[in-house]
Amino acid sequence: MSADKGSLTVTINKTSGASNAQIGDPVYGDQIEWNPREGLVTKEGSQSPATGLIHEITHVVVNQDGVASSAQDQVTMMKENIINSETGEGKIISMEKLKK
Ligand SMILES: [Zn+2]
């Protein structure tokens, strides 16, 4: 993240359901619900719960970066795949229909 994001605030709460990001709430701000026991196994490999959290954080950062709504899912996946190439986690390609 760049240095001019001093006011970036996001609340992360634990959930037993699906991890997700709720972006732009005028009262509560950006919030993430994260399931620390939710991993994924796909044809492209496996993903740990930590990667799930990075995915949701990336959604928030992409939105705060001002990326157009219609491009946010694609940019999130692209950024996540860069991280996954470093960590060895499986690539995300078209999971956005399953996982927001
Ligand atoms: Zn997503």
C-alpha cells in the first residue's frame, strides 16, 4: 500500500460462514468477515484460509484505490495471483461467482 493511505481503516471479524468483504458502508466503513477455517481446493491448487483473508483485504484495497466497480473483481484476482505466485498457493481464476 502506498504511504498516503494513513486513513485506511478496515474491520475484520471472524465468521463461521463464508469469508466476504462488505465495502463502503457509510456507518461502519469497510468490513471483512473472515472464516479462519475456510480453505479452498480447486483444479488450480489449494488455498489456505490466510489466502482467503488476503483475497478479502485485496477487495477492500482495490476499492479504496478507486478502481471502477465493474473491474474490481478482475483486478482483485490479478493482484491475488501475484501474491499466490510468491506463496505457492493455487491461482484464482474464476472463483468470483463462488466467492466474493
Ligand atoms: Zn472475491
